[in-house]
Amino acid sequence: MNPLLQVRQHGQQIWLDNLSRTLLNDGHLARFIADDGIAGVTTNPAIFHKAIADGRYYEDDLAALKAQPLSAEARYEALVIPDVQRACDLLAALHRDSGGDAGYVSLEVSPALAHDAAGTLAAGLRLKAAVNRPNLLIKVPATPAGIDAIEQLIGAGVSVNVTLMFSLAHVEAVAQAYLRGLERLLAAGGDVAPVMSVASLFLSRVDTLIDKQLEELGGTALALRGKSAVATARLAYLRYRERFNGPDFAALRAAGARPQRMLWASTGTKNPAYSDLLYVEPLIGAETINTLPDTTLDALRDHGKVAADTVGQDIEDAAAQYAALEQHGIDLNQAGERLQQEGLRQFEQAFAALLELTA
């Protein structure tokens, strides 16, 4: 059996971390959905920059938009919003048949708004209205300002994909913002049932940073390499199950609210010495999502070994990894802050390059 479909049988959704008109026009995304059970799509500025820079299907529309008195950002949105709408429409049946648990497409607010809560809120509401699809997720970074905006967006009934999470501290702050937003929506008489949120925990970059620090220490620290990201994901999943299956969520669940699902992001292995499925095979579990770039998707289909609830295994080892890192003077929450700032800079650079294309 196709390993991608096996993963689905174990309660995990696989999403594609890519979108372009080539995928849409040439039928690739439709086939991924039909043959591989792809249950969602994530995007970011780097993905759209590559799509527009390399894709032949954008040239005519971009030329026409450049003849109009629009800003570079308005031209960018005019190019990609139809792509997002088409992807939403391809996943609409899954979204409907799953009762709103699957079939989502993410569109990110401008990275320039990462420290602007009011601007993020306004942009999220505007993009939601522009796309006008029930299976859209507005993508917002887990910065302090983003956390504020997430609560307000959820409180306004907007579904959100929280991005640039790198630590358990980020996981906790984002979950609390989600809960506060749901309570705000419910208190205002709104319907919490249609609201969906995913918390995107970035993985490969964690190992890249921590491994470098371990190599600088040498000695016994070297045995800890390549284990920090999976340990973080497993502990995050444990907290997810405790939080959303416990009494703190009971009233919201009774009102129809959904848990904020953990999503494994940055799952393409960066160290060639590691398995190309390091952030896939050990992290399979019910009510989780893994968003895969094309190469990792191909690897899973080709040689993936799928077992149930691997993400729930070896929790003691995950906790031991944290303890060992602390003994070596490495704080994963501090590392998460550094990685978030680096990730923001990378997204800002990608977005700036994207706007150069549409200027």
C-alpha cells in the first residue's frame, strides 16, 4: 500500500508544502489529492517566489498587472489569491466530507507585519475576505505581536495556521492564545465549530542549530546530535493530548470547538547523514499533520515505513534528551527564540525578493 495512505489510516494528515500554477494547471495537485490522500496545502513567501520566478503560467498575468497602477504587494496578491482559491476548491470536497477537519490551504500575512498585531489582524481579515473560502487558514507567526493577533483572529472566527514555532514555550503560548480566542468568540455569541487552527512546529532547523552547538562541545555531547527536534515534537504532542483531552478544554469542546492540532513543519532533512524521513516516520500520530516538501513527499511514497503512534513513543527518552542538553548548557527555549528571529529574517528576505518580481 502507498505509505502516504497508510499514514492517513493512522489518523495523521499529510499536507503538501508547495503551491504553484504548474501544480494546478498540469494536474499534479489534483493527483496528489486523489492518489496520495494529500489533505491540505501550506505556502510561504519563498514558495511563491519560486513559483512566480520559475513558472511560465504567471508571465502574461504579471505583465498585465504591471500595466496597472498597483503596489508590488497588491500585484503579488492578485497573482497568488486565485491559486489559493483553486487549491481550496480542489480540497473543498474533503473539507466538507471531513466536517471541517481536513482540506485546508494556508496563506501568510506579510512578514513585515510580524511585530504589528493590529496590522496582522487587519491583513488577516482582508485576506480571508479576498479568498472567500471556508477552508482557508491565515498564516501568522508566533511572535509576541502575532500571539496577540492570533487571539483576535480566532475571536473573530478566522481559522489560523500559526507559523515559525521552534520550542515548547512557543507551543504553550500559541495554545493559550487559541483558547483565549475561542472563549472570546463564544462569549460574543459566535460559533466556534467552524474555526480551525494548526500550530506549526519547525523541526529540521532545530537540529541544525543544536547539532552545531553539540559539535562545538564535543565529547559525550556528540551522542545527542540529531535527536532534539523529534524530542521536541514528541513532548509537544504529549502536551497537546493533555491540554485538549483534559478538563481545561471540556467546555469549549462541548460547544463544538476543535483542538488546535500540532503540525510538523520544516520536515525536509537538512543533514545528509540523517534519514530523509527523520521528521516523518518517528512522528506519526492521531490528530497530527505533517506538511512535506516535494522531495520528502516522494521519499515517503517510495520507501516510507509507517507504524501507528510513533510520535507517542519514547517520551522518557525525549525528556532525557532535554535534560542532557540542559546539563551541557543548552536551553531549547532560548534556541527557539534565536531560530524564530532567523526564520523571520529569511521570510522577510523572501518576501522582499518576491515583491521585486512584481514591482
